[in-house]
Amino acid sequence: MFTFTKKEIRDLIIAFIVLSISFGISNAQSNVNTFISILPIVMVGVAIGSLVHELGHKFVAMKYGYEAEFKAWPLGLLITFASAFIGIVFSLPGSVQTYADNITDEINGKIAIAGPMDNMALALISIAIAALIFPLKPYSNIFTLIYLICTIGFSVNSFLATFNLLPFYTLDGVKVLKWNAKIWIVIFAVAVIMLLMSIGIGAENMVKLIIGTN
């Protein structure tokens, strides 16, 4: 049964708040007015991205019959917040702990890859919705808001997927690489390409390329 403990819900809320503020600071580039205006949009993008990422881990772990619970990491939350001021958010809010006496590298790798894969799927869905919404922007502020959320959602989720697939410390990439190096290389390469496109081309320019406008 897919359940949450009170402590887990509390930790998810704390992680969501810290991530939202951190990504807001990173995107605002020290401009207070920009931070205030962009924060609600970033909160939606981060909320969906970070929560779906963690729920992906939890769902797959529970699918294999293991108990799983998200736990915030105080030091990681501090690092996440502090890194925002240099323009690159090191997203380390915590992780889903899987309670198992004996777990194979394959199952551990599949649990680990679920989060980044969810972020990549959300990134693609976001850019697709943005492309559909773009022609409707002039007709309503709601369409403009949805468009902004989706373009930021593409960038945030591309970053979250790439960052978490790095084969360092306790990130998902370590477990995926230990399970299957070929799968890690392919998935990581796709995530990096998506991230580079969001940085080099930009989500808004990507939308214009998709729908064929200048």
C-alpha cells in the first residue's frame, strides 16, 4: 500500500520549500523583485519535479515489496540553499530510504533510476505542453502562466535528472552505474543533452523551433 508517515510528509514539505527558494534565488540572480515574481512559478515546477522524483523511488521500492520512506538531509538542505547563490543549485534535500536486509544491485539500480527517468519524462511533457500553449499566450494570462511554468519545468527537470545521475557520493547515478553501466551511459547521455539544450538553446527558443516560428 502506498502510504506516507507524518515525518515523511514533514520532510517532503521542508525539502520542497528549500528547493523552491534555492531555485528561485538561482534564477533571480540577486534581483529581489524577480525572485518574488518568479518564486510561485518555480514552486510549481520544483514541487512537481522533486516530489515525482522521490515518489518514483518510493513507488518502485514498494513495488518490489520493500518499505520506503523519504528522509530530509539537514546538511544537504544547507548545501542546496548555499549553492543557489553561485547560480548552480546542488540539489541534495534528502533521499528515499529503502528498508531491506538484502537487496540486489539490479533492484537497487532500478529503484535509483526511477527518479531521474521521471524527471526526464516531466521535462519532455513540459516542453510539449509549452509548445501547445505558446500560440494561446496572447489570449489569456493563464496561458502565459502555464507556458512559463512549463518552460521552467523543462529546465528544472532536465537539471534534476542530470544532477542525480552523476556517479558521485550517494546520488542515484552511483547505484545505476553499479547495476548496469550501459544503461547508465545511455540515460545519462540523454539527460545531459536535454540539460545542454535548456542552457544553450533555452526552453523558449526550443518551443519556437518545435512550432516553427522565429
